[in-house]
Amino acid sequence: MMSAVGQQMMSGYGSFSSRNNVNFVSYINELEEEINETRKELKFCKKEVNILNTERDTMAEMSQTKTEDINKYLTKEIHYLEELIIKATSKQKAENSRFYFQCQ
């Protein structure tokens, strides 16, 4: 589908009077303006994409760091709880042994 400028340009190809030449030049100027506006918009969009990519990378790094921190914390907690279980188990074994010898 042609833009309004393109349709106007195509309709003016039939005759080449000076009036049509002026119209053709004005259509070209309008087309150039439209191209420049599109370039500006594209440049803006590229900047936005770069900003979003940077934010995405930052968030990925932050989430990776948080994940590592949580993993370290949970690993520490697991080791602590395993030590408690080992101590409680050995204490229970010692009490069971004493109780066993008391019962005999």
C-alpha cells in the first residue's frame, strides 16, 4: 500500500508542466522529511532497545548474584543442621547405651 505522498507522486506522472514539476519537487521534499522523521524515530527506538538490553543484563546479573547468595546461605544452613543432627544422634546413642547398661 502506497503512502499519500507516493500516491500523489504517481498521479502527477501523466504531464510534466512546470506546475507538476513544482508539485513533484514538493512531493520529493515531503518524502525526504518523512524519511528524516522515520530515521529519527528509528534512532530513538535503537536507543530504547539499547537501554532495555542494558537493563535486562543488569537484572540478569543481579538475579544471578542473589541466587548465588541464597545458595551459599542455604548450603551453610544445611551443614549447620547436619551437624546438629549428628550431635543429637551421638547424644541419643550415648543415652541409649547408659539406659541399656542401667537396665541390665
